[in-house]
Amino acid sequence: MTVSLLGDGIYFVAIAWQVYELSNVPTALSVVGLAWSLPMLVFLLVGGVLSDRFDRRHVLIASDVVRGLAIAAVGVLSVTGELELWHVVVLVALEGAGQSLFGPAFGAIVPDIVPEEMLVQANSLNQFMEPLGVRLAGPALGGVAIAALGTGEAILLNAGSFVVSALALALMRTRRTVERAEAASVRRELAEGFQFVRANVWLWGTLASAALGLLLFIGPYEVLVPYVVKNELGGGADDLGFVFASGGVGAVLAALVVGQRGLPRRHMTFMYVTWTISTAAVAPYGLATELWHAMAASFVGGAGFTAGLIVW
């Protein structure tokens, strides 16, 4: 999982840079993000049902194979100079479908691997490695890899991470014996899942809040920050990687603090308050950009005035 998360962090930077190399407009990256999200949303519940009906290791390996092939195709087409935007849209949609299989199966397989008394430590380790890989080390490595090797080569590094993940899963042994599914249909199981969510206000409320937060923060963050870095600040892929990695520093520090001190007593309130603050943090990105433009304009204007005095 650690290697796979590191690859995801590389991909986070590489796919944004690749799309802006193909079509330097934010709409293009928005379409790619939508192509990745929709299949994941559609098949996520199906992935949960499959993880209950089949050996979870096999579901995870299938997910790694699908995602690895899709990302490898993007990398190969990029390296050979044949990549077009529609290729990216189709292939990331396939990657999103594979991701929908991985999430539920990975969350459910942890109790099959570790003893019950170690579940808290195991989940804490996962919560620590996720920001470390996806938000800190991965983006930084991705930016450096693009600058040193090229965008397609960086994407191929991510494809290789799925190979490592699949091999590790193939060597893994779990304590769970696969039980044959009952006669209940997939439709019935999905309906039961919806009924359970609807019956718990905290659950559907959290899901609705997460959807709104992702819409207002993650979308602008993933689409517009790369555009600003590349086109308005004149930065390279390595700069973008370090910008994304700086957010990972805060995530890792927060994970360490929570891991040491534990959750506060009113943990749901704490979660919603911190979530609101982090979502509202998208505003300073816009303010910082405008401040940068004002400083640049002031510098250019001052330099022009000085030059005029010298000529006079």
C-alpha cells in the first residue's frame, strides 16, 4: 500500500502536468477529473458487494491489474508522442473503475490480516502513510521525476507501483475463509446498504458534507493550482510537486499529533470544524495569487519608471 500510495502521489502531479501539456486550459483537466470520478462513483457500491462475495485479495489484485494497465497505456502513449486528450479521458475512466474495486476491498481486508487487538494500530499506520505518500513524498518525487525524466516516464513510475502492490498481495495470506454468497441478489444488497446509510443521520450527513467539501475545495485545488503554477507563476513540474507536497507536511504533522494525543472527546464536532476550516482555506489561494499579480505589476511599473528616469 505504501508503494502504491507513493505512485498515486506521483500520478497526482504527472497527470495534471500531462493534461496541461496537451491542452493548456483548466476545462481539459476538469473533464479528465470528471472522467475519473464518474466510473468510481458508479462502481463503488458494486466494489463493496464484490469484496464481500469474493476473496478480497483477488479483488485487490484485479484492481491493481486494471489500474496498472490503464496508467501504463497513458505513459507509453506519452513517451512515444502519440498521446491525445481523448486517450487520457478514456484511460483515466478505466483507472477510476479499478479504483472503485480497491477502496472497499482494502478497508475490509485489514481485519483479515491483523489480530483484533491490533486493528487500531493498523488503521493508524494506514492513516499516517496515506498523507505521507499521496500528499508529501509522492508529489515531491513526481515533480522531480517529470523535470528529470519527462512526464510520460513519471506516469510509468506510477504504473510500476501497481506491479509492486499486486505482487505483495499475491504473496499475502489472510485468516479469512471465503464464504459463498447467499441467494440475495446484488440489487438487494445495494438496497440494504442505502437503507443503512439513510437510517443513520451522522452517516448520510457526513457523506453530504464530504461531497460539498470536495466540490468546493478539491476541484479548484487540483485543477487551478497546477494552471496557476504553470501559466501565471512560470513554475515547472518540480515547483508544482513541492507546492502539493507542502500541504502534505501539514497532513503528516496533524496525523502525528492526533496519533499521540488521541481524538478529542467531541470528535464529530472536531472533525466538522477542522473540515470547514480546511475547505475555506481555498480562499487564500485566490488571495495569494492576486497579491502575487499586484506585486509583479508594482515591480514592473517601478522598473519602468526607473528606466524612464535613466533615459531622461
